[in-house]
Amino acid sequence: MADRRPGGVADLDVQEAKPKVALPPLYKVIILNDDYTPMDFVVLVLERFFNKNREEATRIMLHVHQRGVGVCGVYTREVAETKVRQVTNFSGENQHPLQCTLEPE
């Protein structure tokens, strides 16, 4: 039976505690330009591993070609590390020296 006296349990306001959840830090996955990897291979990498459409992949590839580096996407650390590993392995399997790295956003 609930306590009905003033100041008793029945008179308390109950508020739910809202947990404070910090968002994980994000990392940029970056492709580096080189003089050997064909442009169409870079577009293929961007389409396959970063889910870019042909137009966006071509735009990023040209940015990399002209500026030396380009951001492929922004992800949590684990996802970014996986993307870098996938690109590096795929490039090596296809005898291309394409370099991919990550850095904090």
C-alpha cells in the first residue's frame, strides 16, 4: 500500500535518468595520388568500397589527381580502418600502388 502522507512516496515526482552517450570520434578515409594507378581503377575503388555513384567517384578521383589527396568518406575508427585495409588489399591484388590512409576528422 502506498504512503499517502505529505512528503510520502506517493508525492514524489519520478524522472527517468537520461544516459549521456558520447558519439564515437570520426575519421576521414583519404586516397593519395600516385603516378601509376589508372584513373578508372580509382573510380572503381570509390564505387566498390565507398558506395559512390560514377559521377561522385569521378569527381573525387579528379580531386585526388589535381590536389594529391581526396576524402572518400568519414566513418568511425573501426569502419575507416576496414576501408583502408580493403582498398590496400584490393590495390595490391591488382598490382596498383594506390595508397589509402585515415586521419581524425
